[in-house]
Amino acid sequence: MASEGPRPLVAGNWKMNGSVAMLKEPRLLAAMLKDVKLKADVMVCPPAILVRRVKSVLKGSKIKVGGQDCHWAASGAHTGDISAEMLKEAGCTAVIVGHSERRTNHGETDEIVNKKARAVQKAGLKAIICIGETLEERKSGKTLEVVTRQLKGSLPEGSTASDTVIAYEPVWAIGTGLTPTTAEVAEVHALIRKELSGLMGQDGAGVRILYGGSVKPSNAEELMSQPNVNGALVGGASLKAADFLGIIKVYA
Ligand SMILES: O=C(CO)COP(=O)(O)O
């Protein structure tokens, strides 16, 4: 049973994967979901260069398209970057910001993530803000402290339930096949909910809190049934329509 709360979101983060040949997967997914009544929103976040093509393949389906990152400025001298406005024009309704791979590989701090999230919200899109502890931080008992600090630092002032999604992704669970226990997931999600209520007031209850990190068809049901887990951010298992469907079906 999926847990109570805001309408869930299952989002697939393709990361730096995808090609024109791979467009058959979202096409297949749209066909498979055509007559399924879902209690969740579904989204795919391909590399920016594929957004328009994925959008066109998904035309007429319920599946939404999101970006994986953006610059905090709307335009300007930022070679190699793209803005939230550009992703919006290409058909995105959300943008992931602060993924741990961006934080680690591109030195993104909470302050940078906050600016990016604000730019996404200003463009009229949903910011999917990622937070999560490293293995070292978990082992030294710092998980709750780290998650609280990242949340407070990365969430723009004035965020609302309709323009904000939080994704809790323990860094050590990403792409490793490892997941926290259900009790550990529930503990962190409860903390995030409490902090959101403190920061946003009543709106905090309506923010979707996704779990991400080695979500697969075989563990999705158990993870998604934890209190305050309102969907998933899926990496590897979102690349094949059949696997992604196996996760989405938790909400069918
Ligand atoms: O980082 C993730 C999604 O953003 C999770 O990746 P995996 O599902 O491949 O572990």
C-alpha cells in the first residue's frame, strides 16, 4: 500500500544516458500506461539535448518531462549552460537541482542549489531539490544533521507545495544496489516533513518527498509504503520501460 499524503510523483532521472535509439523506451512506456489509471504523476528527465524529442514521443500521454539541472540565471554569458526558461520552452515542467552527482562533480553548494531552485520556481516550474548524506556521514551518525542543513540551505524562501519537491537520496544508495532500511527511510522522511512544516508552515504538509537510491521493481512497494514517502526518483531502473513500469505500478 502506498502511503497517505500529497499525490505521489515517480520521476526517472536518465542522467547522462539516452540516444535517439533509446526513444523507443518512453514510447513503449506511454503505450503501456495508456489505459492504466494511476494515483501518481509520472515524469522522465532525459539529458537536455533529448528533451524535445522525448516530449514529442510522449505527446498525448500523461507522462511529463523534466530537466536534470540548470543555471541560476535566465540568460547571459554562461558558456555550456542552459536556463530553466530554456527547459520550460522545450516542454519541461520540472527541473532536478542539487543532485549529489552535481554537488560532488561540479562543486555545487547549498547556496548554489538554492539559487538554481529559485530560478526554476521563477520560471514557473517545479524544483526537485535533492539532498542526502554520504556513507561516511551516515556511519558517523550525522545523517539527520546533514539532511537538515542541506534542506535549510537549499530550499528557497517563499517555496510552496506546488513549486517544490524534495528528493531524499542517500549518496551511498545511488547506483549501488544498497538501500537504507525502511525504518531509516521513514526516520529521514519524517524529519524532512517536520522541517518543511517549520520552514513553510501549512504548505509543508503538501510538499512531495521522494525517495531515491537503488529503487527497483522488487523494493519499490516496500519503500513507497513508508510514511512521508510520496514517490521515487529513479536512476538506472528508469532507462528500461519495463523496469520503470514495475515501479510506477505501485501506484496503479
Ligand atoms: O540518483 C538517482 C536518481 O536521481 C538514483 O539512481 P539509481 O536509481 O540508479 O540508484
